[in-house]
Amino acid sequence: MPSEKPVASANGTDEADLAKAFQELARGEQTASALEDQLTNMEARIEELLARAEREQQEAASGERQEPSSRDDSHKAQTDTREPK
């Protein structure tokens, strides 16, 4: 009956392969962690930009609401108030 356990070769290549796999896994985890950090920073920057854009849009909208009344006042100042001849 064949053995279910893998038999290590005499020169230990299975152990070397396993060690190499763990090293690659550790390197992959480091890369993933660095990418997560970069994505977190990018997300924070995007949120800042969106908040700024929203504030500027609200300021522009409130400025537009105030302009018509100031235009009406300027029109009144330019109205000819002389009596007809």
C-alpha cells in the first residue's frame, strides 16, 4: 500500500521548495499591505477633493442666489429719474 505522506528526497528539495513558497508568500503579503496603504491614502485624498468640490459648489450656488438681488439694485440705480419734458 502506498504511503499518503510525501516522501522528502534525499537532498531536501521538498523542504527548499516549501521554504521558497513561504518566502514568496511573505513577499506577496508585504506587497498587498503596501497596496492597501496606498489605496487608503488615495481614498482619503479623494474624499478631501470631493468635500472641497461640494463646498465650492454650495458657495457658488449661494452666490448665484445673491446676484439677482444685487443686479436689481444696480438696475434701480441706473433708472432715469428725470421728469418728462
